[in-house]
Amino acid sequence: MADTKTAYERVQAARNGKRPMGSYYIEHMVDDFVELHGDRRFGDDAAIVAGIGYINHIPVTVIAMERGDTIEDRMKRNFGCPEPEGYRKALRLMKEAEKFHRPVICFIGSSGAYCGIEAEKRGQGLAIAENLYEMMGLKTPVISVVVGEGGSGGALALGVCDTAIMLENAVYSVISPEGCASILWKDASKAPEAAEHLRLTSYDLLSFDVVEKVIPETGKTDREICSALKTVLLDEIKKLSSLTTEELLDHRYQKFRKIGA
Amino acid sequence: MSTLKTILNTITGNVEQPPRICKKCNAEIPYEDYLANHCICPECGAYFRMRAVERLDATVDKGTFQEIDRKLKSKNPIDFPDYKEKLEKAEKASGLTEGVVCGTAKIDGIDCGLFIMDSAFMMGSMGTVVGEKITRLFEKATALGLPVIGFITSGGARMQEGIFSLMQMAKVSGAVKRHSEAGLLYIAVLTDPTTGGITASFAMQGDIIIAEPKALIGFAGQRVIEQTTGEKLPAGFQRAEFQLEHGFVDLIEERPRMTYTLAKLLKLHQA
């Protein structure tokens, strides 16, 4: 059952500091998780946690945005805003998953790709562009789950997938409501109004066929939400694993091809 | 020049093109001289932002351009306020129906697919129609076995179409990948400005990436970086020369030599 939150209330819920992020789902859903670090180019970005483990005895690669809990942890993780190295680590491990025919599950929750001088020097745009390009042809199932704020290109860099899932109070947008309000009305405080216009809620995106599934949150505990998500993930893994590689890639191409056609 | 003048007159409604004023040095340049000088200020050398039709005229063999999807027009997929009016205004101001012109043409006798973005239409921002037109162009080029050359200028994904704009980045990337897997060449020419979601998708997916001198090329906006980090941006930050130095573009080419260089590269890739 859908509740009656406004769009901006959902934005606030998605950003809530107590809301579970990537690491929570890894901890409560993935067994024998082994975290793997680094992009083998430049460094390791703590805003993205990635590794291999089991979901119900099925080996999976998990790539999750993580903003951290304590203030020190959050600073280390750039408050969940990935740098180019984060996206490159993600791609490296997706390629590893492809080699061993293992499904990839991405957890998205970030206000966006880190914006800074160093990130630009190391090719933030290129890093995202390469992920979009390579994920379109990745020969293994990819499932993306927006668990928090899906902030523009920085979110989409883990969002090129076969099945897109959103938690009920997650949001996914081309621009933040504050950014939109600043451009439109030169007034960031009109963000609640902008949030309505941007149509960024899970139910909006479901109605646009941009996401395939919404996991209800209203009246549920974090553990219950996690467990419902796990059931859906297992179901999708099973479905996608039954496709041939050709069918899988064609299905993925068409999923995006039809948007705005 | 007379053909081009006719086209420009039809799209702008002007019988005579007014002289262009250089933003850098205030020089007044008669339109004929402006065109003859590749839309570069003859006084100070500043690059003007070229209109798609001017770029077309400077690039392709005369009379070979065949436009596709000319009539494709944006709707308002998320019922964004005032967007319809904005589109109408952009149409009037630019003489175009959207921010990109696509088609096939010959360059120095070699057939290719071509897309040219035009910043006069809502800063060349990408909504569903820009995404769809570029996707169709790549699909057509793949079917015909043609290389693609893209002249890029864009402020990024178009806010007024919300998530639909964002998803165009993935859609176009898919078409670029299929074109590439067919063994075909894609050259991206980055012109001022190339930013946001465009840099984070097809601008950076070329086999060869050429930039025009001093073009602004980057992902995050300069003001946003300053506000977020409190740092002062170094001189020349996110300019073409900066991108060359950091390894993200293959070469910088001056506008008067651009067609020559493109033709040379196209020839080098012919079987």
C-alpha cells in the first residue's frame, strides 16, 4: 500500500542520515562477503563498497554506494559521492563478474558523483561514460536497486541494468530539487515545489516504466524491507539467468531504447 | 556562401544577416567575413559558437547532406511548468525544432553519419528528442556501415524532462556501443561548451576525441565546484588544453583545419 508522502518528504526520507545504505544490505543479505578494493589505476574510493558473496547460496558481485555512519567515516567516504576511482573499481569488478558468469547487484544511494577539482583532473565524466558504455554490453545479469537518493549521472553510472528496483521512499532524478529550484526560480528554498515537478518518486518512475519494481516501506522495519528486497532479487536473478546472453543484452538495450522513443 | 546564406535566412527569418559582435574584443564583423573566417574573430582570434548550419557548410561536401528526423519535436513528458513555452521560444530563436541536426553526408568524398548539436536551442541540452535523434543516427550508421562524426556542444541533460533526459545518456551509450561493435569509427569533436551528462556519456565515448582550442569541457559546473569545495579554480581549468594535458582528448585542432583533419582520419580508417 502506498502512503501519502509528498515528493519532497520522500527526498528527505531518502537522505535521512539513519536510512540504511549499501553496507546495511550487504551485511543483512549477503553471506561470506569478501570486500575487494581499488581500481588498479589510481586508488580506492570508499564511497563505493564492492565485493563478492552469496545470496541464498548464489554467488553474486555486489557494488554499493556508501556514505558512512560517523562523521569521520562520512568524510572518508566523501558523504557517499563517488570519485572516478569508485566508478572504475565498480567497472573492474563487473568485468570480473562477467568472466565468472556471476550476477551483479548495484545499490544506489548518493547525491551524485563527487564534484571537485581533483575528480575532474582524473576524468569524472569519462569514468561515468565508460560505465554506461560497458554496462550496456556486460554479458551477465545486472540488477540495480535505488535505496536512497539517485543523484543524476553519478547514480546512473551504476544504473544501466536489466531490472531496476526502487525502495518506496527512494528518489531518482536528473537534478536535485534544490539545484532545479535555483535554476528555475533563483531560490533553492523552493525545492519542495521543484521536487513535485521533477516526478522523481518511486511511483513516478514505475509509472514511466523506468523502474520495474517498487519495494514498499510504509509500516515496515528495515529488516522486513531488506527481506522483501532479497526475495525480489532472488526472483529476478532466477529469471535473468534463464536468458541466453543474446536475449539478455537485447532486453537491456530495449529497456533503455524505448525510453523517450 | 550564397546557399548557406539562404538557409540561414530561412531559419532566422532575416533577409540580411547582421554583423557579428565579438564578445572578447567588441569587434564588429560583417557576416560574410565572419563566415569566411570560420566564425573566428579576425581581430582577436576568439572562437564564436558555430550554428549547426554553419558547421555543416564548413564540413561536408556541397550538396551531400541528407537530414534525418528533421521534424522530431519534444513533448512535455513530465508536464514540467512553462516547458512548452520555453520550447516555442527556443524554436523561434534558433530556427530549429531541437538542439541537434542529424543526417548523412560526404566529407572529402567519404560517406558518414553526422550529428551536430546547436547551443542556440536551449544550450544544446539533451531531452528525449536529442537523445532519440542521436540514437537513431548511430543505429542508421550501424545499419549502413558508416562512420559517425559528432560535433558536440551541450550544457548537459535537460532538466525539464526529468528522468527521461537522464536515461537518454544510457540509451545513446547503447547505440554507440553497438556501432562500435560493428567495427565502425566514431569521432567526437568537442566544442565550447561540453559539460554535464554529455561529457559523462557520448562526448567521452569516441574512438577519437578532438577538441576545439579553449573549449570548456568538463563534468561538474565550475560554480558548483567552487561552492562545494570552497577552492579557487586554477587558470585554464576544464579547458581543452587542460583535458589534453590530463589525457582525455586525443588532439586539439583549430577550426580552419578541422575538416582537413577529419577527412584525413576518415581516410586512415577506410579498409
